[in-house]
Amino acid sequence: MEKISLIELDEPFLPKSADVVSNEITYDIANLNDIPELIRLRILYMIDDFGSVSDEEREGMEKQLPDYFERELGKKLVAFVARAEGRLVAAAYLHIIEMPANSILLNGIYGEVLSVYTEHEYRGKGICTKLIQNLIDYGKKAGLGRIDLSATAEGYLIYSKLGFKDKEKRYTDMRYNF
């Protein structure tokens, strides 16, 4: 069996829509210079998803995220972004995970979509669809065995149209919190 390796970002993958301006929106992959904007969007995502973020939660994220992005961005985390008006207006993260191979994931490498977020004034313009299509294209080129995601009600139709299917559940998801 041939060895699968992840895409090295020194040879950047350019999504089909990369560097193409569509209604003054540019699509590409975030880099280390984008960390402050990625943090801003992450906090907006959390507010949108949970309704609010306390000062303690915001401070915790602002403390942890710069180091996390420095370590993982372009390695285990690829951030597909849309830019407009000199800032990031949307992001979708692909977290690349390697696990022991099994009968349904022979290469042991898959991706998980995280924190898909578009600023309110840019919603309904197809930005999320383009970001996720770029993410899928990247995953194919990187040799991922699959891409998983947990869809909100708002995102479900978009992901379905792009080919995502409901997962078969043979097990019950559980979690242990500390």
C-alpha cells in the first residue's frame, strides 16, 4: 500500500477559488500573520454558538489561542478563510487527525471540520459553501480517508449539498469531564 502524507504548506495548496476575487471577497488559507484575526473570529463564533462569552472565558481564549495557532496552524490545523475589507470575514478549520488504521480507515488519517463561522453581514452570499468546498478539495489532495463534522441546523443543508452524509451510529457518544 502506498504511503499517504499530508500536504506540506511550504508548497501551498491553492484552493480553486484562491486569490480569486468574487464581489471583493478573496478565499485562501490563513497563515501565522492571521492569528489575531483568527482569534477574533473564534471568539465571535463562540458568542454566536453559546449566546455569550464571559470576561474569564474571553481572557482564557485570548491567552491560549495564540500559542495553539503558532504550534498547529499549517500542520494539524488548516484554516480556510474569506477576506474582505482588509480583514477575515469567515473561517472554516480542518483539524487533521492520525489514529491507528482500521478496516474503514486504512491510512488512519482523517479530518474534522471545526468552528465554521461567517460574520453576520456576509452570510447568505455562498461564502461558507466556497470555504467548505476548498476544505474538501484540500482533504482529497492530502489523502484524508474522510472528513467529519457536527452540523448546526443552519449549516446542515449546506454540508448536505456538498456531499456530507449523516453518520451511522453504532455507538453512543460519551464524554468524561474533569
